[in-house]
Amino acid sequence: MILFITSSPRGQDCAAALEHAVGEQVELSINLKRANALLRGSEYSAVVIDEPLVETEPEGIDALLRNSGLAIPVYVNLAISGTDRLVRDIKKAMGRHGEERIIAMRAAESLLRSEIRGAVTGILLSSELALNIPDLPEEAEEKLRSVCNLAGQIRARLETIQ
């Protein structure tokens, strides 16, 4: 869902064109107060802001951006942009944002995998060293072997999901 904030008389037509082109529902707000209320009640993929609002209500825009969550802010100027350009610019911004999210998710996944791999290696090493302690009680040895086996399974699983 996209939140479109404008007081322009062209707002309704632009919102309808955007909804048709992007395939997402577009909610129109003519002021920042209503936009903030909408943001508190729903998740949006994008918040499209008509630039004249930025000039007239800068503090309101700051609050709006704080409330926008993961929605990408897209600034447009309906006074100088036609509907086709508006739709094209928003689609490009949303596409870039989607690509950036995928890249960030892959980086986070890689970092997490690396950290887990390091921890699993530490668990394996520590438990194998503990198994070499002389006169280790049989019950403790069983538990350590179980830990070794589980850590080995985790490491093997991490290797298969690269």
C-alpha cells in the first residue's frame, strides 16, 4: 500500500494512475495530520510527498518520516510533473528500494552465517578438547559427544545453505 500526500486538485487523478500502474492500493491524504494517523494504523511500502508540503510544514514532514517505518519516502512536485513522470519516478524509486533491501538482507544473512559458523567452530573445538580430559565422568562424556554431534550437524547445515 502507498500513502500519497498532496493538497493538489490533481491528487485524486494521480493516485488513481499510480494505483493502476503499480498494482498497489494508494491512500490519499490532503494533510500531514491525517497522513500521520494513517501511518500509525497501517504499513506502507512508500510514502509519496508533494514537495510544496515540505516547504510549508518542515516539522510535520520530520514527524511523518519518523512514523513512516520501512516505507520509502518519495518526493514529487505535482505543480511541474505530469502523471506519467510521477508514476515513472515512483516506480523507479520503489524498484531501487526493493533492490537495496535485497542487498541488505543478503549482507545480514552472510554476516549472521559467518558469526554462527565461528560460534559453532568454537563449540566443536571446546567440546573436543573437553572430551580429551583424563578421567572424564561417563555421563559428562555422553553430554559432550552429544554437543559435538549437534554442532557438527549445524556446521554441515550451514555449509549446504550458502
